[in-house]
Amino acid sequence: MVFNLQVIWAIGVSMVVMSALVYLTRRVILLIGIVLVAGHNLLDSVHVPGGGIPSFIWSLLHEPGEFTFGRLVIFAHYPVLAWIGIMALGYCTGSLYVQNANPGKRRGMLLLAGFAAITLFIVLRLGNVYGDAAHWSQQKNLLFSFLSFLNVTKYPPSLLYTLMTLGPALIFLSLAENPLPAWTRRIIILGKVPMFYYLLHIFVVHLLAVVAAVLTGYHWQDMILTDRVNRVPELKGYGFPLITRYKAAHNATQWWLKYL
């Protein structure tokens, strides 16, 4: 049996932790968020080898890993420390949206914070100073060097990944405060229940995978996974090989295929 500790784990634990942090002052919560987001990369050099409980706990906190306990395979891909920090920062940002908040001041603060995050990302990344264990390097051309520059770590989200993604998001929030057009109001409900739709999409995608397996000659029972799809003997060759063959034949001449 495979158990994948993905976003559900990170969000669930972060919410439980936040249920305790909310009793602290916002300044303290903000400080905790900054320390976790900015400081967790100091732990990158700490490793707990082996497949036992100590290593498993460390993977849940900071370093992704895969573990086998009897017949149970657990993928711990979303270490929670950095996500707790991000959620704490998001909680503090929510104070900008209270009913009596000044919209102009809010837009200014979001814009400033967004540009500050992007600037800090560029400064730290240029010199490979701190914030991501995966350093960038000069590649064969400017485009590939730029892609290397942006190739930061998501699992767990490094400081640079957080700056690179939340910076533009804050700027977008600042610029998107104008009244929404009618068509966006109809779909705004999707943004109000993101956890529900995230959970729902897992089952929908797996159902589609079962249908695809049956249509391509496999048994639906083969999609009751006990390991990764590419490791299950019964699913050898599963997929849609046309694009795979095209990529293999044109990979040398079509640079964009390397990113598919």
C-alpha cells in the first residue's frame, strides 16, 4: 500500500499549528513566520540517514524521503517546517484585509513587499549566497542560464522559491484590487474553497487514469497502486507513447521538448 504525504499533510499540520499560534500577538506570529521561511535552509546540511523513525520524522519536518514500513510505502515529499512559516506570513498578511483597513495603504504595502521579495531573490540568487541548496550556473546560452537561475527548490520550498513566487503574487494582489468584472464574480467561489477542490482533483485525476488504463489495454485493478506508476510491473508501458516517441526523435532539435 502506498501512502503519499503530499500537500494535504503540509496544509493539515500547518493549520493545526496555526490554531495554536493565533493566541500569540501578530508581531510574534510574523517573527515566527520570517524565522521559519528565512532560516530553514540553514538545516539543509543536516541529514538523518536510514529508514527508521528518526529519519522519517526528519523527512516530515525538513528533508523529503521515501520509507517502507512492512507493506506500507510512505512518500514524505512535503516537509512541513517551511509551510508553517508561509502560512504564518499569510495569516499576518490577512490583517491588511480587515474591514476598516485603508485600501491605499494596503496596496502600497503589498507592492513594496512584493518588489522587496523579488529584489532579495535576485541579490541572493546572483551570488548563490544563501536560500537554496541548488545553485545556478552559466549554461550553454542565455536562455538556459536564465532557466538555471529560476530552477529553485520546491520540496521543501526554499527561501528563494518563496521569494520568487510570493513576490509576484503580492504585486498581483496590489494591482488587482479594482472591482472584478461580472464573469470573475461567478467563479470566485472556486477561490473560497481551495482545499475542497484540491482534494476533489486527486480523485478525478485518478479516475481519469483508471479510464486511460482500461482504454489502453490494462485492467482497472492495476491502478490500485502499491508503488509509483512507473515501478508497477503490471503497468509497464502505460501511458501515451506518441508524444514520447516524438520527443525522443526531436529532442536534439526542439529545445522546448526538454521541459515536457
